[in-house]
Amino acid sequence: MFWLNIKNNKRDNQLLEDPSYSAAVIIGEAKGPLKREIAEIWRHLDWSHPSVAFYGETNAGKSTLIEALRLLFRSHGDRPGESIGDGRPDYTRDTASHPCSCDDARFNLLDVPGIEGNEAKVAAEIESALHRAHIVFYVTADARPPQSSGGDKGRTGTLEKIKRHLKPQAKVWAVYNKKITNPRQISNPIVSEDETQSLAIGENSLDGKMREVLGNHYQGHVVLSALPGFLALADELPYDSRFAPQREKFLNRVNAEEMLAFSGIAEFGALLKREVPTQDQIAQANIRKLHPPIAKAINHLEQEAETQFGRPADELRKQLKKLGPELGLIADDASKAVSRLIDEVTNICIKNMRKKMLEEIDKGLSDDSALKKKIEEILAEEQVGLAKTINSKVRAAAENAYKSCKEALRLVEKYLKDVNAFNSKIFSLSFSHAVEVNTSSGIDWIGLTTAAAAATLLTGGVAAIIAGFGILLGAIRSIWNFFDSDYHKSQQKQELNKNLDEIKPKLRENVKQALQKVETDLRTHILGVIDPLQSVERNFEAAANSVRAAAGDLKSLAQNPSRICQYAESAS
Ligand SMILES: Nc1nc2c(ncn2[C@@H]2O[C@H](COP(=O)(O)OP(=O)(O)OP(=O)(O)O)[C@@H](O)[C@H]2O)c(=O)[nH]1
Ligand SMILES: [Mg+2]
């Protein structure tokens, strides 16, 4: 996973939260290896000379078969049999290319090192030979189908290797090389009934398994016996050839024609000649080689588009559809709580004023100007008191709303974890960041704990209340003359009560205006909780689309042979 490489780098980690950056990284990380792989294959492609590769397990008889064919096509140089192994694995280490001709057909026979030996030593040679080949013969000395790993993760089965190596080939044949040691076997049919069954009958036969892994590019199987074919054709062996005594042994029992007929080499040579690819087939076979890495990159990009971006975005969208109305309910609750405060705080304020002012009247201050001063002080005190009450009660309402929002976000997060949206590290980072923007600062969320609270949330509101108190002061002053000492306390009280009852609706109106501003601010804030998450959803959908588009570009590339060639050429 690419972010593991760079996770310790803070700058890159921040960039990772930006899905468009991550998408670009993912696309770059898919295209880099693709270009390298394509360039490597392109380097080995041969566009003019048809090449026929012989591939298969070590010791299967590939080199022996090629020796026999070179003799058949009279294209052998000196010392026939030199390339044949001595029975130990990995005899052929480097791919040998043997030019042959038959009538007007010219082609190369590629003697490829064997699989299933010490493959590390020959893997690169096998790969490059297969890149070069236009048709492949899978040579096996076993009539049974190649084995798969059977789920053993520790090793790659022969069948899996065949699939990986030969799937990109345009045409693949199987060759069963029947190894015989005794010349007497030549009088028997080359394969037994059991072997025929094992080669061709049913899904679990050699043909069945090969077709299963290679599809219709698999052409079928051929039976032959390479060594008798070679020995029959090797009539000019050097005297010191290790095959001379073996040839003698066979010729003592059967003649060369019988050996050749038994071996099936001549028929195989005829088939090979028929199968030599034309120029068009060469080009098709070559272009086919370039497909698997493109398909791999497409597949990788499509998967990444969904796991990293698409699926998390879909799941988040589903959740936001529910979160929107839920925030609406939370905002409604907060509104109700704030509206309820209108009467509550107005009543408290009037009650306090009434109580304190009546007390002052009862005290019977000697000087009426002292009483008036006291009344004005009470008014000023209650003005501050009212703002404080409003602040603390609004804060409680906001705290409740904050808790509900946090809980709603926690449920969204839990759901996203349950549906594995957080498997995308990029998404998990972005989501957590968006939630943090909303919640990490606790109640500072809406600036209520700071000294700036009144200046932010309550700006309009407090100003309205203060302006309202001016009206109250005026109203109280209108009954100033009742506070002269000529009036009885009971009269003063009666006037004050009357006056406060008149003031009350005006104060209520002021409080209402102040709280309406609070309510709007709070509602906007609660509903706004969804905004950063909506941005996450949009950004991830856009990132998914850009990775999908990159996969789409590669798909159209894969469908256009001349563009593939241009791409490969520029990659090289
Ligand atoms: N008896 C018998 N032995 C054979 C036959 N074909 C090949 N052999 C023997 O099998 C051994 C391996 O043959 P090679 O042709 O070198 O096998 P290879 O597939 O090229 O092996 P690598 O180069 O290691 O991949 C040699 O000792 C051959 O003599 C056959 O038809 N009959
Ligand atoms: Mg060999």
C-alpha cells in the first residue's frame, strides 16, 4: 500500500487527506510499473522472424525434440545431440534459438530452459523467450495433467505457472513426449489406453486442464517420442557421440524407418510447418503479449477507485441522506429550547426587579432622589443579570445540541466502520478530519465559552436587550413623580406594579428579538455540521471518477493495437 511508504512524512500525510492528490498518486503508481513491464516485453518482441518456443518441465525432452526437428529440417550444424541433457535438471540454462527452414517457411526454434528445476536461475531467460515466441509447445513427459498448487500458498503449482507464462500466448499446443528406453516398445502403440484417457478425456485430462487455464488459445495435444526420432534421424553422429551406442542399441532391434514412424517426429514437423505464423499472426501474437500488464493495471485501478474512493463515498452519501433530516430535528429541538427561554427569562427579570424595587419602597428611603437612584441601580443590575441568564441558558441549549450532533456523527462513523469504508486509509483520514472540524473543540464549537461569546453568537441579541432597557428606563421614569414623599408607600407600590406589568411585554419583545438571532445562529451552525462531510463525499466521488477515467483510458488503449504500439514505444 503506497501510503505505508510515506506515512512518516507529515507533509505527505496531510496531502493524503486530499483525495485528488491520492488519486493522482494511485494512478501514477499503477502507470509506472505498467510502463516498465510494457517496455520489458516490447524489448523482446520480434516482428519479422516467426519463433516457436518449446517450454515445459526440466527433463521433459524439449532439447531432444528440437535436436530431432533440426535433423528433420536439415538445419542442423555439427554434433547432433549436444544440447540434450544427461538427466540432471536444468540442463538448458540459456535459451537457444535455432533457425530452421522447411520448403519456403523459415522460423526459429527456441529451446527454453525448463520450469520446475532451480527456476530462480532461469526465470528471466524463460520470460524473455516467451516474450519473443509467437507459438508455444508445452512439452511434458507425463500424460497426466500438470498439477496445481492445490491451495498451498507456499508454492506455485505447475498449472499456475503455465497459466501465467502461456496465457499471453496466441497459440499453445501440448506435446506429450513418451519416453521409451527399450527398443521393443516400438512394436507397441505409442500411448496406452490409460494414457489416451489421461491426455484427452474429461475436464481433469491434460487437454481439459490446459483449456481451463488457457481458454480457446489452447490448440490440443500431440503425442511423440523425441529420442527415438532423434536417433532415427541422427545418421551422421560423430564417432565419439554419447548417442552413438544408444542408436546402435535401437538399430539392432528396429530399422530407422520404423523408429521414425513410431516417434511421430515427421508428423509433428508437418504440423509445425503448417503452424508457422504469418506476418499478421506475428503482429497479433506480439500485441497480445502487451495485454496482460494493461489488464492488470486496469484491474488494479478499478479496484482502487472503488475501495479507496467510490465505496466510501457511496456509503457516506447514504449516511448523509439520513444525517441531514436528523440535524434538522436537532436544530428544531434547539429552537424550541431557545424559544422557551423568552418567557422564562422575561419573567425572571421582571420578578427580580419587582422584588428588589418593592423592597426599596418598603425601606422608605428618607430622600426620594435616593429612592430614584436605587431604582435606576436595580434597573442597571437587572440589565446585566438578564444578559448573563440568557448567556448561560443559551449555552446549555447549545451544549445539548452539540452533544446530539456529536452522537449523530458517531453513529455515522460507526456505520462507515461496519461497512469497511475505513479500509480506505485516505477516507478514514479525511472523514476524521472533517468530524474534527465540527467537534474537536468541544463547546467552543459555537464560541460559547469564550469571552467573545456575547460578541459572536449574541451580538445582535445583547444589543437589542440593551436598547430595550433604555425604553424600560424611560417607562419607569414616567412614574418618577409617584416616588415623591407625598405619596403613600402603598400607592407607590401600586404604580410600580402597574408600570412593571406594562413594561413586561416590551421587555419580552426585546428578549424575543435577541433570542431569535441566537436561534438563527444556532440553527445555521447545527445544519452546517453536514457541510465538511458533504465536501468529503464530493471530493471522494471526484477522486473515484478520476481513477475510473484512468482505467477507462487504459481500456481504450487496450482496444487499439496501433496505440498500444505507440505507448510501448514511448515507454521504452
Ligand atoms: N528414454 C527416453 N529418454 C528421453 C526421451 N526424450 C528425452 N529423453 C531424455 O531425457 C533427458 C532430458 O532431455 P532434454 O531434452 O535435455 O530435456 P529438456 O526438457 O531439454 O530439459 P531442460 O533443458 O533441463 O529443461 C535426457 O537424458 C534425454 O536423453 C525419450 O523419448 N526417451
Ligand atoms: Mg533442454
